[in-house]
Amino acid sequence: MAAQHRRKGAEAAAVFRSIPELLPGTKELPGGLNNVQRDDFHLGWCARVKALEAAAE
């Protein structure tokens, strides 16, 4: 709602629609990964967050 008041509703909607694409499949959740895989998952997650932030600007 706050995004709509700041005239950023369309950008916020795009981010929320993309959230499912960012989540791993149920068999690939971080709890089921070894340490190397978990680190790789974290790096990918951080890169996606930065990309979303850049797209929202």
C-alpha cells in the first residue's frame, strides 16, 4: 500500500510477481544442501536481490 502512495505501485507489483521465480524448488531448499551448495545459493540470492533493487530504481 505504501508503494501505491509513493506512485511506485507498478514497480512493487512487478517485484511481488517475480518472487516465486526467485524461490528454489522444494527439493532444493537450503536446509537440504551441503555447505558449498548453501553458499552458492546465498550468492545467487544476493545477486537476485541486487538485480531487483536496481530494477526498482
